[in-house]
Amino acid sequence: MPDLEKIRDEIDSIDGQIQKLFERRMNLTGEVAEYKIATGKPVFDQDRENKKLECISESASSDFNAKGICEILRQTMSISRIRQYQMLAEHEDDLFSGYIQLEHLPVQEAQVIYQGLEGAYASEAAKKFFGKCVNTAHVGTWEEAIQIVSKKQADYAVLPIENSTAGIVQDIYDLILEYPVYIVGEQILPIEHELLGLPGADISDVRTVFSHPQALAQCKEYLKEHPDWEQRKLLNTAVAARKVADDKDIRQAAIASHSAGELFGLQRLEEKRLSTEKNSTRFIIISNQKYIVKNAEKISICFELPHKSGSLYHALSNLIYNDLNMTKIESRPIRDRNFEYRFFLDFEGNLSEPEVKNALIGIQNEADELYILGNY
Ligand SMILES: O=C(O)C(=O)C[C@]1(C(=O)O)C=C[C@@H](O)C=C1
């Protein structure tokens, strides 16, 4: 029978040698980094890595070992690149140029835009974030709201980005990249929908229910109990409430907020909940200024990667290696590039932290494009 202790002693001795070799190798890649900083040569050299992996796998004694040693080397080179990005980060300031550090967002006399009408959830989110005294105005579409802010005709816009039941608001992800706007805050709003009808109407009168597609999706389970109701999509929940009030047809109902019901003189037709108790929407606050408040603790970025095996893995390893906690990842298709995607990531951190800088420099160097959407 083999002697386990003896074998383990030998494994320990090999691991010690691997450690020493690893440290020697890292010192050498430090020298490579100095060369690259001086010459501007990119850190990532895919050709060099591929040749090395090919060569090493050819000289392995079995297919199993070939795969194993390639995996180890791939990781080693990934760590070597992360170390080089740390060194590069010490010489790089461009990524963060133009950001304005503030104690608090400037809100005095600020003009805040949202999509919909008074009574829309976005208007409640705006009041919750900015307080009741702020000047708000509403527009018909999310794109108009973003455009107005990007043209500096308003200071902020409040836009829904995701709902805990129905998921992300895809259009917002796509739109915020098209305009020079930055995320400067977020507001989570618990959403309690009501089924609203004309005064005197009864739930048995309802034939058509109007709402925003997201609200209909959030109430999907409830609406299954009424398969005979026609579901009609409108631009906003408050718009749906106004339509029911204007049309004066007892067969119509809207799914909207309590305040929209009060505003348009509608009555609640259903006592029970239309969506889950936890149903909440996260709104982002966008600005045309690169504001970062002092205690900002979340960073939103977007990047495109080369359409190659492992590229997302390598991009994310920059966060892992710098101990950064990713709180969200989404992919959205890139228009005109069939089945290629861009990634939207949220992670905890502040742009002033060295770990954040290191990770972003790493992602920037390996991604085709990197956009810092905001730190809030
Ligand atoms: O040889 C280089 O150019 C290095 O930066 C070193 C190294 C490595 O660790 O082997 C690291 C990154 C490159 O993508 C290729 C190779």
C-alpha cells in the first residue's frame, strides 16, 4: 500500500517549487509591464498566448495532462495580465476624466423629467428621490425624457430600469447608450397596482383592461383568473387610468397606482393584490453631468467583447481578482451584429478605489468598448 504521508510530502515539495516558479514568473511579467507601459504595446497578446498553449499541450504526456496544463497556464497568464493592469492603472487617469465629485446632487431648482403623467409610478419615484418641492415635468416617451436631459433642457430624468417581478426594462438599457447621459442615483419603489374603474362600475362589468406592458406582466398571475378580459397596452399606467376616466365606459378598467386612481376620479374594483407583496421597481436617475456623490457605492458599466470563447470569463476575472462584488449582469443584442451581445454590469464600489480602477483598466484593455454609465 502506498504511504499517504510520504506522497503528501512530495506533493508539498512540488507545490513549493510551483510557488517559487510562479513568483519568478510574476516578477518577469512585471518587467514585461514596464516595457509595455514605456512602448504603449497592449498587455493582452492573444497570439503569444495561443502559441504558448499550443506548444505546451503538444509536449504533454497525455490528452488529460495537455488539457490540465493549458488550464493552469491560461489562468496564470490571466493573473499576469491582471498584475500588469494594476501597474498600468498607476499611469492612467483618462478613464475617470470629467467626473465631478460632490457631497450631494445639486437639486435646488432642478428640473426633473419623467415619462407618463402625474400619477405615474415614475412621478412617485421622482418625489421619493428628490422630495416634493422639486420641479417635475412629464413627457410621452422614455426617449424624449433622455433626449431632453442630454440636450440640457432639464437636469435629471427618472427612468424605470427593472422590476422585481417582470425583469429589466430593455428599452432603457438600449437607450441610455445612445445619448450622453450618466446614472447619478437610483430609487427603489414598492409597486402596488390597483384595478381601477369608473365610479359605480363593478368588477363583473370589466371586458377590457388597459395598462403598461410591464404592469400587465407584473399582474400576469392575477390576469390569468380573468381570461375573458382583453388586455390593451398603453404607454403608461397613468395614461391607462386617464383613458378609462375619459372614455366613461364601465366595461373598461386600468391597472395603475392608487394616486392615479385618485387623480382621475376612479374607484378600486378589486380588493386583493394584483401582484406579489414584494413587487418593486428600481428607477435610475440620469443627468447630463458626470456627477459622483461622495458615498457612491455602485458602479454601472457596459462593454462589448470580442466574439471569442472565454472573453466574458476573462473580463469578469478582473472583478473577481480585485475582490469586487458584481450585483447584476445583463446582455443585450448589438444591433446589426447578429447574435452578438453587449454586457451591462453593476458592481459595488467607488471610482476612487484602486481595486475599481484596476478592474476597469483590465476590462477596458480587453473589451472592444467600455462605457462607464455611472457611479452612484
Ligand atoms: O509576453 C507578454 O507579452 C506578456 O505580457 C506575458 C504574458 C504571460 O503571462 O505569459 C501575459 C499576457 C499576454 O497576453 C501574453 C503573455
